[in-house]
Amino acid sequence: MEIDDFPSHNRVNKKHVRDLELTTKTVNRFITFR
């Protein structure tokens, strides 16, 4: 069951990581502009 659930969990994880990277870039840009 856990193995079957892994792919969808991985997909969600990748989306979360992408959102986190976007947020980090935005924050870095904001700090640079200060």
C-alpha cells in the first residue's frame, strides 16, 4: 500500500519543492532590492 501511494506522494512533494524554490527566489529578490 505504501509503495502504491509513493508516486502520488512524490508528485505532491515535487510541486511543494517547486513552490518553495519560487518563494525563496522571491524573498531573495526582495532582500536584494532593499
